[in-house]
Amino acid sequence: MSNNEIIVITGAGQGIGKQVAKNVNKKYDLLLLSKSLNCRKTAYEIIKEKSSKKRIIKYLRINFEKNPNNELLKTKINFKKYKKIHLILCAGIVDYNIKSYLNIKDWIKIFNVNFFANIKIINLFLSYYRKSKRQNKIIIFSGGGVANAFKEFPIYSASKIALVRTVENYSQIFKKLNLSIFAVAPGATKTKMLSKVLKIASVGTRSDMKDVILFINKCLKINTKFLNGKLVHIRDDLKKIAKNKDVNFLKIRREQ
């Protein structure tokens, strides 16, 4: 017997995605996605835990760089079984090298992973969300280069900005649905991606992985309608955000 909520997690083979998968509340079933079969390894590690005996843990290898057919995802979920389906979209890649911006093929591959793959996954679940009477959540990880320029990784920066703006747009397009969609800035967290970044660029606020996990679990637990369309940092005070009535608060805007 499975739980009545499932979380679909991208980038579940390593980094933040893997740690989120291994540390979210055990009441959720999981569908883990990654470019490599590392998602299978993550799934097996979770299945071995005693607390996961009653959970359904599935995985699917998807190479987002190659513009895959994401319809295969639907075959992995019994939609009639779940009262809620949440998406936590962690997968992302940075520019391959400092001259990637000169190669349009690199732009396409990176946008496929960081932007188009996320949109395709969200769109696949819209028919379910339109019928759902309970709050479903879409949590999308942002990254460096959204709030400020990131000249060392311009493609990554551009793709993340596009994603954050889409979060705002979707929050308005689907505001009548029982759906909460928002972006999360985790801060510079120790991952393989961060190691690559640090070789050629400096980063801002550092974060511990445990704090990222704590924040995600809190967001899964509470009503996050007040976060719709926003870009929230894991260190932000959620109570203060909830009280702020400025519709442009924590959204991308031109400073004057």
C-alpha cells in the first residue's frame, strides 16, 4: 500500500536532488529522475531504509540535454492513486567552459536541461492539477545569476532567469488552480557543480545541505500559496513573507 502523495524529483542522482530525495518526509512516495542511472542508485539506497518499506520508490533515466519525450513519465505514476503530486525540480548544469556562450549548440543543450525540461514536466501534470482539489506544489531550484550578473556562466544565468520569470507567469496563469509554484534559491551548497564553479568564479552566500533540506521539508508541510510566483531564499523568514502585501515582493523587477 502506497502513500497518497508522491513527489517527482529531477536531478535525483547527485547533489541537492539526491539529498532532497533521501531526506524528505517518509510519508511521500517518490519518482526519481536523472540524466544517468545514478537515480537508480539513489532509489535503492532509499528502499534499503527500514522507514521506507511502505513507500513506492521509482526511478527513470532521462537525458534532458537531448530533448527527450517526457510522456514516459506518465507511465510511472498511477494518477488515480494520489491525492497530491508535487514536483521538486533540481536538475541543472552550468556552462561547459568559459567560451560556451560562443557556441549556440551549448546554449541549446543548457537551456534544454535548465529550462525546457522543467517546462515540459510541469505541462505534463497540468491536466492533473486542473482537476485536483488539494494543494499541489511545484518547487523549482533557482541558481546564481538570477538576482545578479554571472559573467563566468552567462548561459546558466540566462536559463535560470527565464525559469524564474516563468514561475511568476505560471503563478498568474494558473492562479485559480489549487497549485503553489515558486522558485527557491538554495545559496552556494557543496555539490559537484559548486566545485566546478569555484574553479573560475566566486560565489555569494554559502549554505549547508541540511538547511536546504530543512527548508524544503517545511515548504512541503505548510500552505505555500503566499509564495506563488516568488523567488525565495532558504534563509528568508517565511512568516515575514506571508505578511508582506507587496505583489512585487521577491520578484524580478527593474530598480529605479
